[in-house]
Amino acid sequence: MTKTTKTKTKTKWMLWVVTLVAIAVGTLHAQEIAGTWQGTLQAGRDLRMVIKISNDGSGLKAVIYSIDQGGQGLPASAVTLQGSTLRITVAGIGGTYEGRLNADGMSIAGTWTQGAAPLPLNLKHATGDAAWAIPDPPARPKPMAADASPAFEVATIKPSKPEAQGKGFTVRGRVFSTLNTSLNDLLTFAYDLHARQIVGGPVWLESVKYDLTAQPDGDGQPNTTQWKIMLQKLLADRFKLTFHRDTKELAVYALAVGKTGPKLAKNDSDPNGLPGLFFRGLGVLPARNATMADFAGVMQTAVLDRPVVDQTKLPGRYDFMLTWTPDESQFGGLGVKVPPPADNASAPPGLFTAIQEQLGLKLDSTKAPVEVLVVDHVEKPSEN
């Protein structure tokens, strides 16, 4: 064996040894990181955080608890450990934890980011009596019977204050409410439409705004479909709405899966629960327990200037975070005027790029025949 051959062989052995050491260290860290970690987040007030990390052989998993805000755990959508750097993403609330595991394997120095400014969150490994008790989560409300066709038992409709800005739909327990919404807005929510899919009717459908508060009859927590059924009945009863359906070719956006495939975290925790799609400012949309139809619906009613047709064929519910820089053509559905984008190199991308890069989806501009609702008769609402 020549000296050169011996040197090459020795180099290969050294590379193999380094690789084996790296694998061993990675495995050791994965074993060390599993368990219960806790620390206090200073977010205006002290919030005790508990993170339970497990490794079932298929990869690291984590559930995060804010025990001073209740016992409901939030499953992480992604957990990675590279060297000693731990990164946990909770897409449904737009939160990220990043920290470095100490050499003793008993503490992690890191930060929690949910919004603009990261906050310090240092964790310690906790066992036995040292681990903080996690309170029992609030009992899930009993769901309304799936075959129920409820109506609003009590409903109050009032003219909105003239100075009111924006608009909103809210469900809190068994109370449904809207703020500063026109009849057009109520129709788009009740029938899953874009404003361009509503044809005919008087001018005041868009110009007159109302605040609505209502509670259902029957027992149990309604699902999304049942809330919409109740609103449909209220529109017929209190606004004397009658209409017929037709089909019209319109400019639309087709929501589809991108070339690289979807980048969405599956959520199987509550297949019959309400989706969480609430903007945290213009261009910041965390989604939790949402279907692709839910996502398409909020994009067409709140953000985009035309209907959105879901062509993803993705079943189930997902958690994700979408962050983008909006332009002046967006958020007309919320009655908001978007300011010109600031000259900021670190600003998020535009909506279409963000959907591709962050969600693995795409929005294609096209024309398609879509259903429209043609208003035959409507009146201003009866007195409460």
C-alpha cells in the first residue's frame, strides 16, 4: 500500500468517525430534549409556559401549555433539533420558539416570537414535584345534534354607529354577532359567496350597516354550517329576502396545490370544531383547524377582489401561518384602505408569492362559471 493510499484510507476513516460522532451527538440531544420543560414568559404579565417534548421514533413532537391561561394544549406543527438548537413552530397561532440546549442538558436559553418582537423564554427541565401542574382544560361544549336545523331564538338588529370602521363576525360560545355589516356582508357569509356573486337588489344592500347579536334555539354548540343556516333563516324572516340562483362566468382566483406540494400542518384534534381564522393585522393570518374551503372563503370575503374557487382537493383541517405585505387592491371586504407598502427590504412578500412559499399553494387568475345569487325581493329589517 502506497503512502498516498494510506493517507486517503486514513482520511476516509476520520470522516466516518466524525459522521458517527455527529449521529451519536444528535441522538443524545434527541434523548436529552424529550421530557417536560418550563419557564416564565414576560408578556405584559408573567405567563408560566410548559412544553412537553416527546420522541416516538418518527421525530420530535411537542405540546405547549400556557397554564395561567387555561389547560388547553397547543400541538406544535413542527419541531426540529439541529445540534443544540431547538426550534418549535405552532402555526395555528403564528408562534415560534427557538432556543439553545445547554451543555448539561438541563436548560434551554431561548425566545418566543408571536408578532413583531421576540420575548425571552428560558426553560428548565422539570421532573417529579418540580414540574408545574397543568390545569384541566375547560370542558368542550356539547355539540348541537348534527341533523339539527336550528333558528335564532333571540336576534337583535341595530343600525351601526356612523363613525364605525371596519367590520367583523364573531362567535363566542352560543352568541353570534356582527359589527358594522351590510346585508351584502351577511349574504356573503351565510351563502359562502363573494360580493360579485350577489346580483340585483337595492343600493342600500351595500351602503346601510347593521350590528347583529343572536342566540340559537335548541341545545348544544352549533357548527359552522348550522350558524349559516340560522343566518339564512333570519335573512328570510327579518329582511323578507327572496332570491333565485343562476350561473355566470366571472373572473376568479383558483386556489390549487403548488408544484412542491402543500406545506400545511394537519390538525385532527377537532374535526367538527369551528375554524380559527382571525387576522392579527393586515397581512397576518394565523389559521387553526381550518379546511381549504374555510381558507378560500376568508380570502374571497375579506381580502381579494373576486371569488376564490378551491381546487386543492385537500381533505381535512390544517394549521398554518400566512404573512404577506398587502397592496391597495386587498382588504376591501373588511372596509379597510391599505396604505402604500413601505420601502422595507425585510418586509414579507406579496400575497401570491407568500402563498406559494409559505403554504405550498398557488392562486391562479382565471375565468370560470360560478353560481350567483339573484335578489328578487328584500326589505329593511323589522324592528327588534
